[in-house]
Amino acid sequence: PVVAHRPWWRGKLVQVAGVVAVMYLAYRVRPLDYPWPDRLTWNSLSAHLDDFHIWLLDQRSAEDPSFVFALFDGFATFVDNLVDWFDRLLLWLTWVGTTAAATLVALRFGGWRAAAWVAGALASFALMGLWEQSLQTLALMLAAVSLSLGLGIPLGIVAGLSNRFHRAITPLLDAMQIVPAFAYLLPVVILFSVGPGAAVVSTMIYAIPPAVRITALGIRRVPVNTVEAATSMGSTRGQVLVKVQLPLSRRMLLLGVNQTILFALSMVVIAGLIGGGGLGDVVTSGLYSNPALAILAGAAIVLLAMALDRATEAAADRTDPARRHLSETARKRLHVATLAVAAAVAVAVALAKGLGAAAIYPERASAQEWLLVRVQSALDYIQ
């Protein structure tokens, strides 16, 4: 093809310089102050927002709330029950069973390094005397991450397959990540009331965008010639998605899980302000009453995030079909290993219950008092 010559004066740099020159000349000719026109200012916006706030409060306290608030209350109740179910499940396993289950699952899917990280994090929770609060935070994260992935992955798949949907949803995802969390805490509390439900919703607002973005990126990164080859063999769009695109983007999907978990954990402290409980509540309440305990809780949040990050990243690497091709014999061996891990977890829980292990790691066996003294002495030295 013939490349048309473009004159130098039509280049972008020259055009930008021309616009700047015109603006400078206009300023030098009439160096006046031009404030924003009052007729273009929406002075009544704050009043409308105040009226909407009052209406929400009236509807929240009404004896017969509207259908919208009944729907929000139903979702909040569902989320509260989900968090409570995860919390009771972790307590039912006992602290021995929870430790064994988490370590063995990490060993099966992530390798020994991931298992060491998980075991070390759980041991630190026990030594810090924050076992119960850590499990509450883990239950809240399991609920928030499950709902975020349940909504984010399907949206990401659609965004990966449709350019129009991807362009339409991108501004919303940008707003969900850019708007400060404190800006939407009050509306969330009004709509969902204070408690785990509101904490999960505020966490989901921040955790859904990475799930959508990374899932869409994984679908788009599947080689076009691979998709075309599957289509030429007679595969339908659904078969191409399920048997080609999703398996080849498995590592990106697990990376999306990884980032969703980390984004959710970054909201733990803010969730503690609206009834989330767990380590976030310990941090917020300890900032004024017990700074040393708040620092320990902050360290526990960091260790939890690091353990989950290492475990999910290792699982993504080990299950990536582009890097690891398994034979039928190897697949059967892995299935046997999975069954063995499930059996080992069941045996560990049964032995723990048979030997009378407590649901929560006993505080008398922790080193919390010693750690608090050391942390407080360091704070006193700094001050």
C-alpha cells in the first residue's frame, strides 16, 4: 500500500503547540479574571442529596418499609447468615482441624512452600492470642470473596467476549475503585444496616473490579488461532468458551482470585467500623485504647494476606495448563492425592474432637502478654 505523506504542520505536536499559542495570546490580549459562571453551578445539589438522605432514614425507620428496603434487608440477612455459617464451620472444625485442613489443602494445591506460609500464619494467630478474631476475619473474607467472584467472573467473561460490554462497564469499575470507601459507607449502612452484611457489601464494591478486569483479560489473551481452530472443528461458542478459553485462561482466573482476596483484605479495617468484627474491629478499637494490640492485629492481617497470596499464586502456577501438561496417569494420581487430603482432614477433625480440642486456641497458651509488653516498650521508646 502507498503511504500518504502528511505535512509537518498537521502533526499532533504542532497542533498542540498552536492551541497553547492561541490560549497564551488570548490571555495577553485580555488578562481578565473569568470565574466559573454562576448559572452553570448546581447549587441545589447538596440540598437534593440531603433530602435523599433524610428520605432513606425515614424509610429505614418506617414500620412498613418499602419493597426496596425489604429487598436490601433480605440480602443483608442472607449475607449475615453466610458469614455466621463460615464462622461456625471454622469453629466446629476446632483449632486443630482448621490448622490441619488449611495446611493440607495448601500442600495439595500449592506445594510445601504455600503450606508452610499457611501453617506459619495460623501459628502466629495462635501465639498473638488473636485466633478467634482471625477466624472471624477469615469468615468475612470467605463470604465477601465468594460473592465477589460469583458476580465478577461472569461479568468478566462477558466483558472478555464483548467489546461493547467491556467499554460500557469500564467507567463503573473505575468509579468502584476510585471513590473513597468512606464516601459510600454511610449509604451502605443506611441500606443494609450495621453488621456483617454492610461490611461484606462495602468490601464487594472494592473487590469486584479486579475479578472482572482480570477475568476479561484472561479471556482476551487466549490466542485467536486457537479459538479459530476450535471453531473450524465444529465447536459451538459455548464449547469454545468451556473447553478452550476458560481452561487456557485458568492461571489468569486464579490470579483474579488472588487479587480479589487481597483487595478484600485491604478493606478489613474499614469494615470493622461498620460491624465487620474480627481483626478490623481490634485495630479500630485499639487505636485509642490499646495501640500495642492494634499493631498485633495489623500484623495478623498482613500475615493472613501474605499466606493467602502465596497459596493462591502457587496454585495458579501448578494448575496452569500452558506450563504443565498432565498425562492420564498423572491426573489419576492427583485425584488420589485429593481424596487422601480429604481423608486426612476428616481424620484430623475426628481425632481433635475425640481428644476434646477446643474450638478456639486457648489464650493461656499464647504469647500475647509478652508480645504486648515488647510492642508497648517499642512504642514508648519511639515516643
